[in-house]
Amino acid sequence: MKHALKLITLSTLLVGCSTNEITTTEHDGFNVIEQTKGPSLGYSPASGVSIMEKDGFAFKDLNKNGELDVYEDWRKSPKERAEDLAKQMTIEQIAGLMLYSDHQRVPSEEITDTQKKFLKEDNLRAILFTTVKDAETAAKWSNNVQAYVESIGLGIPANNSSDPRHQASSTMEFEAGGGGDISRWPSPLGMAATFDPQLMEEFGHIASIEYRALGIATALSPQVDLATEPRWWRYSGTYGESVLLATDLARAYCDGFQTSPKEKAIDGAWGYESVNAMVKHWYGYGAQEGGRDSHFASGEYAVFPGGQFAQQKIPFTEGAFKLKGGTSMASAVMPIYSILWNQDPSGANVGGSYSDFVINQELRQQAGFEGVVCTDWHITYDTGAIDHTGHGKPWGVEDLSIAERHYKILKAGVDQFGGNNDSGPIIEAYHMWCEDYGEEAARTRFEESARRLLLNIFRTGLFENPYLDPAHSTETVGRADFMEAGYKAQLKSIVMLKNDGVLPVSKKKVYMPIRHNTPVFQVWGPATPESWSYSIKPELAQRYFDFTENPDEADFAIVYIEEPSLSLGYSKEDVEKGGNGYVPISLQYEDYTATEAREVSIAGGNPLESFTNRSYKGKTVKTSNRDDMVMVMDTKKAMGDKPVVVIANIGKPIILSEIEPYADAILISFSIQHQALLDIISGKVEPSGLLPMQLPANMATVEKQFEDVPFDMECYVDSQGHAYDFAFGMNWSGVIDDERVKTYKKN
């Protein structure tokens, strides 16, 4: 496929004492104007937009009025342009700008009828898309969306976005010099295990290039919540429990995503390779009581028994809001779902986006944040069950109507509503503001949000050229050097906890047991089905070692296990038995009884419940994958004196007392390719990762730790006398004690 299909015109205009050569090139469905003294301009001839010439330059007439408006003049600053456009917009158009779509799949290049409706009738411009067939499809779909919105009203481009999409697949294989669908990296917790902010910034730079090639200008990331509660479901998306490490990685991530090189710049370091970073979740999400998550009413409370509430915001204020790359601070923030129990001086206990204290006082005034604030998804809808995440999450304001919730959120200082395709409630909230404070005040408030939202579109160059060359997108996303960088990061993330003279292993015969894959609870969708399979494909292992199904013939064994799997701390069965529904979240494989839990929960209360004590003391839970522990024991028994290498794939702390005595070597994997693990075991690469969190000695220390305090657990000590503490890791020479350890240990 050619990048430029047809050269149409070449004109020369006088600009002062020099000339501006303008070339128009036709692509499939859009034209691109190239000018030597100005930016490239992309537009769809079918949209009704025309090209104007003024002062020797070319401009797009987006509102089709035959005049050059300030917002159409790329010579003006993004701030000036955003102010001009905000004044021209109707309340209905601003209300649409405040919408952030529900999750959209992109199976083909065609825009769906649903998407056309919310783009045209509701004036929505922020689209969150999830699965996509391939880069070419994403580029063509994005082009169709941009051509469609360009034909409507003021010609405001779509600001497409994505949740993180660079996660590695365990069964993928890396081939040097080979490309892929997108570069693959460790989980955020795995990136933290590298203890390398420079590597994080490299990831951000590569990911931003791939995002822009997919038509994505906003990333719903990074998740910089300080992970001080080890049982928490969202732990794997964080950078661990160290304030200093999380802060440095948050800064590096945002710098990588938002900073454009000079040749791609528009406004300072903002430009055509910039991706807006929506840092989340402001703030305290890592301190969920008992590890329960606020996607559910059962986990709506974050608690701070250790008095460390203020510490939770440091990765934001000192990291994401103090960038070095030239964009100053993350351009957007997503507040927490949770109620920050008894932290608001006014006494209000409401979800983050509803809280004047959390947004206006702490974020806007105290932290000086000037960018976009967007709610997390579906917080304005009604909820219908304590344990269901598919419903709304109006924590603390269940008695308000949907329109009243929108009004309260706007009054708190929020600009945008995540997962809402309908502008109706926002317009209702506008009329409430008019009634309470007058039409002028309401208009002023709405224009304030419009300016913030538009600024993120202007600074990324979408008003000049939102169109993509599908061939270039295909060549860019998953580029060979990007794939190699991601794979090297996976290798750096692997933590070796134990090595009793086993690793590395030369060319020998390996045994791997068949794993019993028990049904595992899934937050979205049904539980995974029961099955029996090899965790690591024998054909992959065969590339490194001779493989045998008979442990008697093997020189050593590899056992791959997953972290203990449980529900999220609530049980319908417990309710049916007369209990309050709340049960422990365990980090061990064996059955667990919570004898050390609190008699009375710190927080509690919901309109769907008749009690406030959410204690689970004395209750017992069973881990669904206890067979992983049994598999390690059985393998060691079958191997006798021959070494057993255990790989534990984890996304949060794990109790290894049940596993370590049966393992001669232990590697920690953070959702990476199995190939990378075999590169370490075989000695092709030396391990260098460090634990980004503590691994507890037992569940008693987990129950006694405070949800908001880092480094307050007794760590497991193995048979070699090594404590599995923060920043612990080994290489072939022994325990690592390098500059990373000196910089970050216990900070």
C-alpha cells in the first residue's frame, strides 16, 4: 500500500520574504496538505471542510464560516485556541465534550450506529476503545470517526483513548528482528521490579508512538496508587508499596508518554507524538479495607488506620505532577471510586469524584492541578447488588438522582464523566446550576471544563491532522525494535528469590508436571473452565532442554504456578448461611481461617445492608488453586534429590512458606512470556529483578498490618536465611546490592 496515493497540487505562497510551498496529497478518504512553513493539515473532502489561505499559510475552515477563527489558527497557542472555541460552543456541545464513552470494540473499520448516535446526537468526542482486530483496522476506523465528526458542528476531532494494552502474553514467543501486533512488556508491577525509571520512560516513549499510530491520543494510565494493602485486587497495576519508587516511575511514565521530540513539537514538549496521560486514581485507592475493591459496594471504603493518608498522594504530587520532560504535569486525573473513610474535614463520606474535599480542595487548590479530571467509569448509575461490578458505583450518594449526581460531581470540580454516552443528565445538571447560581455562572463553569478538555486535543495536534496512513500504522505498531525493547524489559523484571546451586541449568533433561487448571473467579465474565495442561508448552521447553514426561529420567524439574486465587472478599454463600457476606482474602494456598482479623471493621454501611460491621473474623476460605501447592510438593517427591525450579506468576504479595521448602530455586514472574523465564533458567540471561513489595511470612502479619502503611509486615525468611523483603533479589553471584537497592530500599 502506498503512503500517498495521488499528488494533486503544488502551490507557492509568499510568507514575508520567504516562500511557503504547499502540496496537497490524496489518501484513501482524506487529503493531507503539506506546507514548508507550517504544519501538515489533514481533512476529509466529504466533510465539507475547506482549506483557507491567509498570510501565505494554509488553514482548515472547521466551522465552515469562510473566516479564520482563532481556534482554527495553528499559529495561536493551544490555550488561546481552546478559550476561543469554548466560547463558541453551545451548552449541548460542551455537555458532549464532558462525556467519555463506554468501552467500544473495534472489530472492523466501520463506525457502528451506536457510535454515530453518541458522536452526533450527544456530541461525544472522547472514545474509549478496547479490542481491535489489528493496526490497519484501528487506523481506518479512527479515520472514519475523524471524518464523521469533522462534518459535524465545529469540527472538533475525536480524542480516542485506551486502557493499558501492552501486557505480555505468556505463550507468545519473541524472535529477534521480528515484529508483532504491539510491543509486549511486563505488568506495571513487573516494571517496578526493574527499579529502572529510565526503562519506564523508554516504555512510555515507545508506547506513545504505537498509540498514536492506532489513533489513540489519551492513555487511561498510569495507575500510581501506592499499594500498601497486600490483598488488594488491583495491586498488579501499581508500582508497589515504595513511595519513592512509585513516584519516580510515575514521573518517568508520564514523561515518556507526553513528551514529543523537537521535530514533532507543537507547544513546548507537547506535540504529534504526545499522548495525554490520565493518572489514576486520586488518591488512597491502595488502602482498601481488607483488600476488598471499590468496583464493588462490598469494597467501597479505603481506610487509614496508620494515619498515612497524606503519603498516598505523593506519587501524584511529586511524580506525575512534577515532570522533567517539558509538559509540566500529567494532563488528566481519574479520581478514586472509594470513599476515603472519615478523611474529609466536613464529615462527608462520599466517593472521590463526588467530594469537594478530594477534588476542589486537595487536587485543584492544594496540589495545583489544572488539567482534566475525569470520573472512573459508571459512577453515576444506580447499583443493585453488593457484589456486582456491572452496576453503578454511586458510593455515598445513593439517595441522589442520576442528574443530581452529575451536578454534585461538577460542583466538586470534575470535568468529564467516564462510561457515559448520554449528555442528558449533564444538561439537566447545567439547568440546576442556572437555578442555584444563575445562567452566567453556569456558563462560566461549563466553559472552564471545555477549555481543559479542548487543550488536550489541541496540544496533541488533532485539530491539524487527526488522520492516519494505515500502512504506516501497520509498519509502526509492533515494530521489531519495539518488540525487542519490551522483551528485554520482561527479562529485567524477573526476580530470583532462591538459588540453591541450581541455576543456571545447562543442556539437561527437564520434567514438567501437568497442571490442574481449576475454575478461577473472573471479575468480568464466567470463571475459567477446568482443564489439565502443561503450564509451559513442552515444544518451547524443548528448545532449551530435552523434555521428558517421566521424572525418573529427568535431571531437574520446572513447576509453574499461579498466585493463590480467591474471590474478592464477599460470599453469597456466607449470606445464605446467615452471615454478613464478608470473608477473608487469603494470600496462601492452604485453607485459611481469619483468627487474627478485626472484631469490628473500621468502615461499613450501605443502603443495601442493615449493618455496619463488615468483620470476617473466624471465617474460613478455600483457595481455588490449592492444587498448585500440591503440584510443587508432588513434583519434589517424584524428583527426590534432583532439583526443582518453581516459577510463581504473581500480581500481588504471596506467602511462600508452603512452597519454598520444596523448591531448590524460585523465580517470580510478573505476567511475562514463558520464553523469558527459560532464558533465565538456561543461563542465557542473568536475573536482575528486585521485589517491589514485601512477601509476608504468614497471614497473621497480613491481618495485623495497616492498609495505608508500607513495609509493616514480617517478611518470610527462607531456608538460606534470606528475608523476602522489598528490594530483595538475587543474581548468579548471590544477593543483589547495587545502586538501585541503595537508592530505594525501604524508602
